[in-house]
Amino acid sequence: MYASATKATRRAWIGLAILALPTLLLSLDVSVLYLALPQLSADLGASSTEQLWILDIYSFLLAGFLVTMGTLGDRIGRRRLLLIGGAAFGVASVVAAYSTSAEMLIASRALLGVAGATLMPSTMALIRNMFPDPKQMGQAIAIWFACFMSGMTIGPLVGGALLEHFWWGSAFLLGIPVMVLLLVLGPVVLPEYRDAAAGRLDLASVGLSLAAILPVIYGLKGIARDGLGTAAVAAVVAGLVFGALFVRRQRTLEHPLLDLRLFANGTFSTALSTMWFGGLVMAGVSLVSAMYLQLVEGFSPLTAGLWLIPQNLAMIAGFQIAPRLAQRFRTSRVIASGLTVSAAGFALMAAVPAENGLRWLVAGLVLAAAGMSLPMALTANIVMGATPPEKAGSGAAVMETSGEFGIAVGIATLGSLATFVYRDRLEDGLPADLPGNIAAAMHESLAVAVTATGRADLLDVARSAFTSGLNTVSAVGAAIFLTLAALCLVVLRRADQPAPTPAGATAAEAEAADRVPVTADH
């Protein structure tokens, strides 16, 4: 058990409110950009390739630098890294807002990605250190997740209002007052934590981690967009090779960039896997659902985004309920129950009809999101609780990198599955005498089919085929979640204990770890 498992002070709860600021901003920034993209592309003359880089460069570098920044925070101090990242994010936001070319905007988005990689693990690691009591840590993590989802929820509303009255750059300036508050109040209310025995940062490991993560993310995004192309597959293979070299090097270092002993803890690994598969399914299903709302129901992007708000609200409510349920029932059972509820939501979506399916879709999404909020909040608590305090930055970075990979893999695999089913069902429904150019356009995608033909009968066939793809992806999601529920019931029983032992340490070593390696400057 943890020697430092004392109740958090009032200052810690005020500090949590400050940590919520960058979390809210990062999620808001993502949702706003999609609305601003058409306007900024027209003003800057961005090509289709440049538009993709404007969207993708942020997530590429965010995912690539998470592990490095999480470990760097353990070494130089998590508060210090958070404030440095906040200042960099504010500067990059101004540059992005006043960009005069697509290239300038891409460069500023790249800097935003690197800065964002300092914010995410730093906030979660500080929560781990500020709330040593497992129950309070669970409540704090639930609030953190709720703030993230709140940004996703209000993003379309705030972004729509800004873009209606101001120029597209105003969307990027949202971050300025948030970062000013963080820089002013952070040093006052946030304590500093660092690992006094962390050793020097191994630059070779940093290079190998980037060489492993960036090509894999790039390749997965390419597969999701264009299918199994040679360049995309080669990028994934190259990333996996560098990943193997990275793992090999970590095993030989006295002070590795990533402590692989974390994964030796079965509870840590299972909780992390649950988050990874959960992100994979939710990302893939959400992508296909958003396309359904626009292409089958015919909604505008803004209206489609508004129809996705109910699931975000359900998830926010679930985050707040999860810690309370875990105090009354076994954590493993709460997690398994949440996954089962999500599976029921996906099963409902697997039955969405080709016509008048909006109510089925929204109800299924709300049920899936509400159920998923329970394992998201509780497995994050398990991962951080199973991480030694001095390794909190690394643990948070691993968790968030896993989430980025889960999203990328989910979009690539489930998005491709939906496309495969669409084309297969379309083949059976199109008339044999259809002109070749029209048939080819319809096989490309439903979006192309909508613009290539005005024939109602053909569009009905295409929309029905696309709905079949949604049904199939949802059914796969239900099966994955039911499997995860059974796995969590068996493996996560250790999480039912009030305070898990850190990975790779005995109880006595855990107590010593709490006392010695971490320095806290208040």
C-alpha cells in the first residue's frame, strides 16, 4: 500500500481546476479546427494535400513526442514542463491565427503538436502526485476526463459562433486567455514534482521513439484514407522495426526513456489494453457514424456535430458516476458492466435501418458512450495507481500514446471494414447496365456517389450499402467489448484492492518509492 496515501488538500483541488484548463483547451482546439478548415483553406489557397497536413501534423507530433515529454517531465519537473509547454502553445496559437500561407500554418500546427505533448502527460502526472489517495485520484481523473469531453462538446458551438462573426484565426486565439491563466496561477497553486534519481535523458532513445511512432501513425492514417498503399504499409513496417530497436535499447539502459517494467504488472497491462481497444472501437464507430449523419441523413457538418453532442454529455455524466460506483462495487465488475452496456449500444447500432435510422443511431451512441465512460475513468485510475509516483510522467505518456494509437488503428481498420462492406453490398444492388464511369464513382465512396449522380434510386442503393457498413462495424465493436468485459472480470480483480502496488515493486519498495525518489517543491 502507499505510504503517502493521505487525503488531498484544498490546494490540490484548486490545482486540479488549473490543470483542467489546458485539457479543456486541447479538446476544444481539435473540434474547432474541423469547422474552420473550409474557410482557412479558401483564404490561404491550401491544396487538398496541404489541408490534410494542416489536420494531421498536430496529431503526428503529439503522438510522437508524448513518451519523450512524459519522461522529460519526470526529470526536470512536471510543473516546469507544463508551464513551458503552455507558453509554447500560446505562442504557436498566435502564429497559427495570423498565418499568411498554408506552409506557415502547417509549421505552427507542428509546434502546437509538440507543445501539446508536454501538456497531456504533465497534467495527468501531477494528478497522480497531488492525489495519493486512490479514491480521490479516481475522482480527480474523472473530472479531468469530463473537462476533456466538455471541450469536445462545446467546441462546435463556440467554433460556429466565432466563425460566424470573426475570421478563421479567431478559432486559434481561444487558447491565449487559457494559457495566460495557467502561466499566472500555475506557479502559485501547483506543486513541483520530479524524480531525483532519474538520470540523464538518452537522446538516442528519443530518436528511436520518434522513428518508431511517427511512421506508424503516418502509415495508419494513410491506410485509413487511401487503403493498403505501398508507402503506407512500408511506413508502418519501418516504424515497427525502429520500435523493436527502441525496446531493445531500453532493456540495456540504467535509466531508460521508458521503463518497460511497467508492463510486467498484469493489472497495468490489462487496463492499458482495455483503453487501447476501447479507443479503437469508439474512434472507428464514431467516424462511420459522423459520415452516416452527413451522407445518409444529409446533415451539414455542424448539424452532424450537434447530433453527436448527446453522446458527449452521456460520457461526461458517466465520468462523474464511475468513481462513486467503484466505491460501492468491485472495480472489475463496474468496468465489465460499462463495457457490456457499450456493447448493447453497439448492438443497437448494428440494427440501424437504411431509412429513418437517426433515432436508432443516436440512442446507440449515447448508450455506448455512457457505458464506455466507466472503463475509461477507472482504467486510467488503475494505470496511474499502478505506476510508481516517480514514474508518473512515463505512465501518463504511455497511456496517452496508447490512446493515440488506438484512435489511429480504429479509424484505419474499422473505417476500411466499413468501406469494404459498402462496396460489397453495392455490387449486389446496382443495375447491370449502369455506365462504367457512374459505377466507378459509386464504388469509390458514398461521398463521391452523392456528387456523381442525381438518380434517387442509385443513391438509395448507396445509402443502404453504407448503412450495412455501419451495422457491420458496430457488430464488431459489440463483440470486442464483450470479450474485453470477460477479460476484465478475470484479470482486474487485483484492482478491487484499495491501493495497488506499483509495477515491478514489492509493498515495501512501493512505500520507499513514495518517500525517496520524488521531490516535491511547494
